[in-house]
Amino acid sequence: MQDDQPIFVPGKLGEVRADKDFENPVVTYSGEQVIVHGTISFLRSDSQITAVYRNQFNDIHRDTEKLRKQRGELAEKLWDLREQRKIRRDSNPEKVDQEIDRTIEKLAELDQALDGRNRSGIKWQRRIDDSYAMILAGSVLFLGGDNVVTALSAEDGRVLWKNAIHGKGYGLAAANQRLVVSTDLGTLHSFSFSKTIRPKVIEQKQKSVVLSSTPSSPDYAKIADRLLNESGIREGYCLVLGNGSAELALALARRSNLKIVGIDDDPARTAAARAFLHPTGLLGKQISVRTGDLRHLPFSHYFANLIVSEQALTSDAIATPPDEVLRVLRPFGGKAVLAFQPGPSAWLEQAEAKGWRVDSDQYQYAVLTRGAVTGSGEWTHLYADAANTSCSKDELRGPVQIQWFGQPGPHDIINRHSRPMSPLFKDGRVFVPANDKIITVDAYNGAPLWELAVPQSRRLGALKDCGQMAVNDEALYIAAQERCWHITTATGEVIAKYTTPQLIQGQRREWGYLATVGDQLFGSGKRPGASFREMARLNCDELEGDFREMICSDYLFSMDRRNGGLKWTYQNGVLFNNTIAIGDGHLYLIESRNAKARSDNDGRMRVDFFCEGENYLIKLDQYTGEKIWEKAFHFPYSQIMYLSYAREKLLVVGSYNVGANVHYGLFTFDSRSGDLVWQNSYKGDSIGGEHGEQWQHPVIIGDMIYQRPYAFDLNTGRQANYVLHRGGGGCGGLSGSAHYLYGRGSNPRIYELTEGETSGAPLTQVSRPGCWINIVAAGGLILIPESSSGCTCAYPIQTSIALVPES
């Protein structure tokens, strides 16, 4: 509040408003922070500090509004021209360069006019290096920078003093003639106005802490070695039940990279454990301890990779029941290894879950390795599986709650409008496609597992192409130019790089389509540079709108996924990368052999050109590549087309324009014979395809096809009593599990499959998913890795999120 006026930022970039109607801006600027004091506003950007006369702003704003609008239009034009010069192959370079020069000259003239008018309202201005925070205290502005804090005169911008800090100064506070600065490295600095000859340096002194070694006490070092060797787990989260003295926690921390959480039901023991750990420097860094109910643990489901107990070492039981241990144990390989003395038999009698075993040496060890969540699904390809069903088959049911949130954040993630492929889930790991790299995290607690740079692997516009990643039991495969990388899922180690077979003499082809089923790896040969790769604002123009091109290939092949040995090849016509599906021991594809398709010279093709005349629906033996049958068929599509397989049915879906509206056509064929079973169509939104109207991919759940906004019976084509409304803004596709659909309606949303109309329910109200398929239900979780990178809308949190059923 300033002079009884509310001053606020309404979510628009660089604009601050202040009036009773919340409409008229008091300042517009490209910057990071504003401080309003009396008649002066102090504006901070990453390169300068500006003090402006706030009471003159309305006149200046009115005079310059027209100039700013003209400049904005020219800047947009210049941006588009430069991107056209960079990535449009059919543009005239000389003509574009001339237009760029003319636009730059006009911008310079406008900048000069704007600068003159804007300067009339400036009190002072000072250039600065990177800054991260600003506060006003009395007549002094304090700035937190990179390894420096600076004091400026609020009156004229003079530098009053500077001093070094350790890190980036994000936190500033002034009180009692002191300035306190906190940095991203966790260091606090305190400055005073009185001269200090030798500043105090306060830091924790780490001391060597010796574990107990008396004959009557457990040998914690030896026990920790046994627990780690037995479990094979040295990363992630470890829970110590009945933490006691914390000596077991310390022994484990010294021998692993585990983040260790100790819990005890006695506050006095917890306090003593903290005092014991404090000198080690590990408390709050690698080990945390807390007081809580051991019978009903205050932790989310599935979070612990390893569960041990210090309490069990000195008694034949622990307060936590076996089934409560199971509840918090991570699926897909999480281990509970509890060392008892004298033995665990009485404690194990409480267990309802099967699978516990007992090993013996000096102690008796109760060991449980957790398998998959009951009804767990997976997401191993762009559209869930190689059949392109977009359904994980996971049987989770809501309501759901937050399991974890955190990394990866937006920094390494591809811009949401460029529409990268979906994340993948397999055996408790989430594989996130980032900018020419892969980020892998633990699905159940968000712990970072590994990252790997894969140059030239970035693909954009997955809806017009195919995914560049696929995963199976032990390997992740990633296509990058003409190679496919074979990577272990557990560690990120690169095992091999397989090369695309070259079947066209004198012409090089890159790896296009990618799938893995059983012991086989499948690929296609596409022209170099065919896939959308360059990130630019023109990505929207390349993907959205009428008659946008899709990525195609010239041949198919299969390899042994373990060694890259070539099994078979198939070559005849031209095929789209997203009209290939694998199911029931066969590979299905749609091929075009018309003159326009065969004359393709860049690997990108309009759908109406591909569908001109007859296409061929083809069935190959998955193992040998032998053609089983082919059927000629004319598809009416002009905007998008997809192929999916489910339950001995082949579903072909695509869109085309009729008058002022886009229409979707659904054709279902018998996979055994290739005969048409049924066809249906429906009228969609207006033509133009500005926000996903033309490219919706089907989700097949059981015997139902969900094709936004309707549902159809897979066997008969009959339209069901179901209408899905987004529930908010968005353009992405739908994903599915056994009982729900997921998509963007402003926020991430979940949609029930019950009859009637639905707008779904928000999974969060503070974030947004990406612009294609970003929400994956698998492993008993709903996973939403960060994919809002580049978004300028007013969603306050950009983070990866996992949700879990409440019960």
C-alpha cells in the first residue's frame, strides 16, 4: 500500500498497477523488482537500477503508448525474420536480410524517440552487474549481487560502499543499524555502519566422533557394512526406525550417499542424538532426526529406499508393525533389512504381507524386498507402449495427495510450446526428456539418480513425429541423428551406440522411429534434419495451423536390442513416423506410394499429400519382417493421422477440414485380416488449429476409445454417452490409466470415465503441465515432471510433482 493505493503485479510481464479499479499501470518496465517510496519508484533489472518520478508516469505512459506498440510489432517482426532466416529452408536469404536491415533501422528510430520521452521522467539511473535482490532502508538502497553487496544513495544513485560476500545475495534485511545478507551457498553475512577491524567468522567446527566399541554395545560399523551389502542400496533415502543414539545412522552415512531420516518416539533420545551428530557436520545435511509415533509413521507411502532399525539391535521387537514398514518402503526393489538381537520371530508374526525372510550371523536379519505396487502400470514409449494406446493400465484410484515435488525444474527442460515427447516410467524410475540430455529420478521420492548429455537428441513437435526414447527392463534407448544410444537404466552407463542401416545408395539416413519390444529394437530411416529440432518461436507456426507437415521415413528395420545385430529391413513407399504400431507379435504401418510422397526431399510432408489417392495398411511379422498382408485404403486426412493397436483392432485416427470446422475420422480394422470393421466421424472446433484442435491423439482404455471430447466403442464404433470438457485453457493431448484420463485444463486435471459430461478436477492449482503429453499415471503414482519451461502465464510454481492415492 502507498498513499492508500494498492500496488500490485497482475501477472503481466514488466507491469505494475496501482489504482482503485486495478486497471491503470503506474509503471511498465523490463525488470525484476520495484520499490515504491513516496513519489519515487526504484526499478531493478539485471543490468541497471532506475529511480523514476512516479507522479509523472501517467503523462509519460500516455505519450509513449503508441510508440511502444509500434516498437513491439517491429520487434516481433524482427524476431520472426531472424528465425525464418535460421530455420526456414525455402526462404530467400537475400530478401530476408534486406527486410531485417530495414526493420532494425526503424527500431533504432523508435528507440531514440522512446528514450527521449522516457528520460524526462527519470530521477537517476545506474548500470550494475548481475543483481538478485534489492531493499530500501532509510535513504540507502542495498543490492545483493554475485559475490558482492552494494549500497547506493537513494537520492542520486551514488555508490556509498561495496563489500564482498560468499555467493549470490538473494536475501537482504536491515534492522538496528545492521544489514544481513544471505546467499545461495547458505552463508550469512552481517554488516554494520561502524568500522570493524577484523570481522568475526563463525563456522561449525567438525569433530571426529567415534562409534561405540565396547563388548556390550553393537558393532555399528560392521552392522552398517552388512546392511549396505545385503541391500545393495547406497543412494536415495534410508529410514532408521527407533533411531536411538543415532550411531547406526552415522555409520551408514559414512559408508554411503544415502539421505538418512531417523525417527524415535522419545524426545530426550532425539535431543541426545542431535547433540551426538552435531559435531560431525552431517546433521541437517545428510542426516535428520525427529520425534514421532513409531506405530503410525508420519511419512508418505513408498518414500524409503532402505529401512533399518537401531532399536531392533537391542530388543527382539520394534514398535513399528511390519505392515507399516511395508507401507513406507519404496516399490520396485526397496529393501527393509532389520538386524535383531536375539531374533525377529515375534515381531514377524504380526506381518500380513508375505515375502519376509530371516538370515543369521551374529544377529538375525529380517529382510524384505518390495516388488511392484499391485495393479501398477508403466509408460515405456511416447504413447505409453509400442501399440500407441496412450494408456498405462495403472489401476490407481483417487483421491490423491502430494507424494513429492522438486527437481527437475525448468532450467534444462524444453520449451512447452515446442511440445517434446512424454516422460517415461519403468521399474520405479522416471526418465525426463530434457534439452539434449536425459534426467532420471526416483519416481517415489524424487531423489536424483543420474543425468546424461545426449547431443543432438532433442526432438520437438512429438505429435508430428515420434518419440526419441523408449525403455525396457534394463535399457533405455535414445535416438540422436544416425545413432541409437543403448544406456543402462540403473546407472546411465552408455553400453553401445547402434548405427542406422543405410539402404539407399548415395543417401544418408538418420534414426527416425524408435521402439523396443521383447529382445528387439525397431527403427526407421529418415532424411537428415527432418525432425524439428531448432527451438524458436516459429515452432508454433511449424506445428499449429492448417496443412502443417509431419515427419516421414523411407524404410523400417529391426535389430537385436542387446548387440545391434540387424534382423530385417522393410522398404517400399513412404511412411509417417507416428503411423507405426506394434502388437501381438506384429508390426503395423501405413504407407504412401503416390508421386508426391515419393518425391519428398526433406523428410517432411503434408498429410493431404501423403493421403492423396490410396494408402496401404500393412502387417509385418515382428520377428522376421515378412509381410502378412496389405490393404489399400483411402484416408481423408489433411491435418494429422495416428495408428494404434488394441485387442486385435487397428485404429486409425486423423483430422481434416470441412467448411469452417475441423472433423475427426475414426477407422477401425481387424488386425487379423486387415478388413474394415467400422468407421465414424465427428465435427470438431473451427479450422486453423491454433490450440490443439486438429491433433488430438486417442486413448484406448479396455474396449473404449477416448477421442477428445467423445468416447467410442472399440468393437462397434458406437459413440458413448461421454463428453470431456477441458475445464480450463490448454492445447495438449490426453493420457490414460485404467480408471481415469489426464490432461491440461489450465492446471493438470484428472477426468473420471463415468457417463455424462465432465470437466475433471485439478490435481494442483499452482502449476501447469506441458503442451503435449506430460501427465503419466504409472507405478501407482500420477507423475507430472516439469514441462512448463518458458511459460509466461501466472502459474506460481514450476516444479516436478508426484501424487499418490490417499489410501
